[in-house]
Amino acid sequence: MKLMGDYHTHTVDSDGKSTLEENVVSAVNKGIKQLALTDHSFSHMAHGITREVYNKQTEKINELKIKYPNLEILHGVESNLMSLEGDIDVKPEERNNFQIVVVGYHYTYKPLSLKNFFNFWLPSVLHISTKKRVMKNTMAYINAMNKNQVDILAHLNYGIKVDPVKIAEVAKEKEVYIELNAKHLGFSDKQLKKMVETGVKFVIDSDAHRSKNIAKNNRAFAVIERLNIPHSQIANLNDFPKFKNYNKDKNY
Ligand SMILES: [Zn+2]
Ligand SMILES: [Zn+2]
């Protein structure tokens, strides 16, 4: 069972503690073949990077690609899910700047409007989890997949409660990966078994905020073993995922 890549990592440019290069060096030392650098994106009030910093990262990453030729480096963001309608903070017209788009909900996203504050931001912060709200949150992720070119859904059930099985059904259809996050693995065994039955594919991600944690995810490995999840359904075990936003031959 060999982990080939880690597709969700942070640096000092958002709330991580390590630099781009420290993450890269750690990935090389751990023996993985692909690493995505995905800092919190633009609408994250506390730690989101600016577009200017993002562009600077691109330049630095192009240097790192030459310095560390044995590691394939992907540059993208952890974009914020920001509305019931599925808005995220990567605009469709700037999609070409991203090799990977991870989408996650964080209560620190900047509300889009007064309406958005009351119908999504506030109920989420208050952890309202009535059946009706869970359904609305579930639809928010489904709308996000329909509206945007999403590669990975990060840490489902973290921050807002959803029906992960319903999301998995759509993710399977849209070829979006569902993350098994090292810190926030928010599925019951029963849910996870049902998600596996949909045929959806998962990725194991560290969500590392320190370089030493790159490629580390004991929780995911334990649950895969315990529930006997077929390795063929884990896209970065012994193989590489196919990300919609990533074109190896293109210059970013
Ligand atoms: Zn996150
Ligand atoms: Zn993260």
C-alpha cells in the first residue's frame, strides 16, 4: 500500500508553519511522487492568501520544479465553499491559474452579502444541524460540484454537517475525489461503507500545516484497513489521481 501523492498542504503564506520549499523537501524525503501546495484561498478572512501572493508562489514553484525534478509539484488552493448556491472563491475565468482546486468549508470565509450572511454564514457558525439544514448544506456541496471544476472535496462534515453519501453519489458522477483528511475524518463507519458502495474515489490527504506532517495520515490508513475499503477506490494508493484542472504539459 504505497501513497503516491499528497494533495492538500499549507505553507506560511496561509496558516502553515513551513515554507513552500520545506514542504517540497519533506515530500521528497518521504518518497511520494506528487505534492500539491494548496494554501487557503482568497476569501478566508484570517489566513487567505491574496492573488498577488498566489502569483509569487507560482514563480517560486517553477524554480522548485527545476531544483527537485523527481517530485511533481502541483499548485492550487483550498478554496472556500461560500454559499448554498455552491459559490467558491476561485472564479471560473481564473481557473487556468490553478492546477488543482480543493474545496472545503471554513467558517472564516468572508460573507458574500447580507443575505448570504443570514442564510449560510450564520447558521453554519451556530452549528445548526437540523435535518433541513443538513440537506441545504449537502446541496451547497452538490451545487459547488455542478458549478465549478472541483478536484477534491476536503474534510466533509467539518464545520457544517452534510449527508456524505448523497455527496458521494454526485462526486462519483462528476469524477470529484472525496478526501480522507488526516485531522478531520468526519464519517461514521456506516456512512463510509455506503460512500464506498457508490463507487466514488477517495484521496488520502495530510492537510499538513507543518512540513513534517506531509504524507502522514494514520487515520485514513487505519480506516481503509478496518473497513476493507478496496484500494482501487483510493486514487493515490499505488497510482495517481486524474485531476480535471491539471494539464502536465501546460505552463502555469
Ligand atoms: Zn480546510
Ligand atoms: Zn487545509
